[in-house]
Amino acid sequence: MRIAVAVILLIFVVALGAGTFFLWSTAYANITITIKTAPVSQDIQLTLDPTAQQSNPTDGILKVEKVEKEVTGELEDNTTGTKIVGDKAKGKVTIYNATTGDKKLPAGTVFTAPNNLKFTLDTEVVVASSSGTAESAKAGTADVAITAVNIGTESNIGAKTKLTVANFDQGSYVAINNDVFSGGSSREIQAVSKDDYTKLENILTKQLQQQALAALNTDQQQGVRIIPVGTVTVKSKTYTAKIGDEATTLKLTMTMTASALQYKTSDLVSVATAILQSSMTDGAILREEKTQIDPGEVQQTPTTGIRLKATLSSEIIPAVDKQKLAVLVAGKTIPQALSILKEQKEVGNAEIAVSPRLAQIIFTAIPKDVNRIAIQTKVGSQ
């Protein structure tokens, strides 16, 4: 009986040992490493060439494409101008001609009243010469209508006012009104000013530029970016009132075409890599989706084309030597392996899973055979 129990225990121990050995010898470690990227930024000068067949990293030439977007918008605001409006005084005068010849006065002839008030003749008139003898001479007369040059009540002159005719001496020609002039008035109104035009156009232009750029960004395809360094062309603009018109509000409707330049991020990466090469270690690459241009000053000349001073920014993805890391962690416990991995400057985080799961529970260690260690890498979401 005792021999039988001993045999069973021996078989159990041998089987357990064999199973443990088999489990350990077939265990497989999957390690996922999150790579720690490094931000990089540099002020650069690029040539943006819409005619280039391809980008030229060596010469800093980035192939771009011109794109356009037409947008329409409107903007309304209160007017800020003022204007004096009103009516001109009118009346009739009798012109006296004391000369010996008839006098023809054209329409528009100026009559001047006291206080330098000006009036003009409504229609052409011929004033007869004076008549009679030297002892009883009688001036020729003509009754005419005249209108004040300026609006306002001050031109409502009283009766029997003596007015100068053109530049003639009053001894030769003079005009006198028998009745009071009336109709002259004035008042201040709210009107459209030139500044109102300028303000609406400046604000709406900026709004439509942003709207056009947003539309271009929405329309762009995957892997394409927009550089907002194009031109703006106003196709039409319509105001609801003219400068000087009486109005409390003014609305502007404007249609404009905004152009921009777009580039492929893959093209920029090759140019950026060449420019940023001194900042990168061997095997490092730039993160494409994080590589972009922050536009600055744009210059365009017939000889150099479109030159862009800008800030180039990206993230450097360092090279990871998976074989080296596998050797470092082989045979180490999982906590030890994690510690070793996180000490590496290119590693941001690490996850270890040993399969089958039972092997991880029993041994809590990485296999010693590097051939049974698989390392995958991924880039963080920062």
C-alpha cells in the first residue's frame, strides 16, 4: 500500500515537473511599447511652387496647389454720419435796368443779398433799357423768380430787400423783392458716412476670408493641408444706401473669391526631414500627422516665386532597437522588465503579456529565449 502511494506521488511530481517545464519552455511574451516622441520646431524659409512636378527637399521647394473658394455674406450696422438737409428759399424780384441798352441775363445769374446770401436766376430774361428823357428817365424792369443757392431759413429774406445783380454796380442794375421770400429750411439727419462703408467692408472681408478658409479645410482630402497665404478678390459688393443718403442702418452684401495653397503632408515630411535632419538621430522619422507649417510672412517675386517664412513643427519618432530590448528583458521578472523598458529614453510606456496566461501567473517572468519575445511599437496620442 505504501509502495503504491509512493509510486503515485512520484508520478505526480514527475508529471508536474514535466508540465511546468513544458509550460515554461513554450511560454511567449508579447510586449507593447509606446514610443516617446519629441517635439521639434524650427523657423524656416520655403519656396512654394505650384508649377513643380515634385517637392525638392534639398532646395527647400515644396510643391503646392492653388485652390479657390467663393463665398457670399452680408453684414449690417448702424450708420454714424450726419447731414444737413432742407429746402431752398424762393421768391420773386423786380430787376431794374438803368442803362440805355437792353440786358440779357442767362439762367443761373447770381443775385447777392445783404449778409452775402446768394440766389440764382431760374430762367433766362431780357430786361429792357431805361426810357424817357434825361429829366424823367424810367428804368426798364423785369419780374423774375430766383432761388437761394443754399438751404436754410436765413435765405427767407424780408420784403423790399435790395440785391446786387451779378457783379454790376447797383447804379446800373439792381433787384428788389416786393414780398417776403419763403420755403427755406434745414435739419440734421442720420446719414451714411464713408467710414460706415469702410468699417462694414473691412469686417465682412475678414469674416468671409475665415469662412472661405474653413470651407477649404472642410473640403480638403486626407493627407492634405491648407496654407492660408493666397489672395482675396472681391467679385461684387452691394450697399443698401449711398454715402450721404439718409439712413439709420446700412447693409453690405459681398461675394468674394479667396485663394489658398494646399500641400500634401507626405511632401512636407520629406522636405521637413531634410531641414530637421540635424535634430534627428539615426533611424528617427518625423510623425506625418503632426508635421505642419505655421505660416508667416509671404513674399512673391518674378524671380524667386512664392517665398514663405514660417515655423515648421513636428514630432520626432525615435528609432527603437527591438532586438536590443528583447535581450535586456529576457529572463527578467515582469516588474523588472517593465522597469528596464521605462528607463529607455525612447520608451514612454510598456505593457507585457505572457501567454499562455497560466505561465504568467506561475512564473511572472519573461522567457529567456529572445525568439519567444515579440515586441510591437506604437506612437502615443499626444
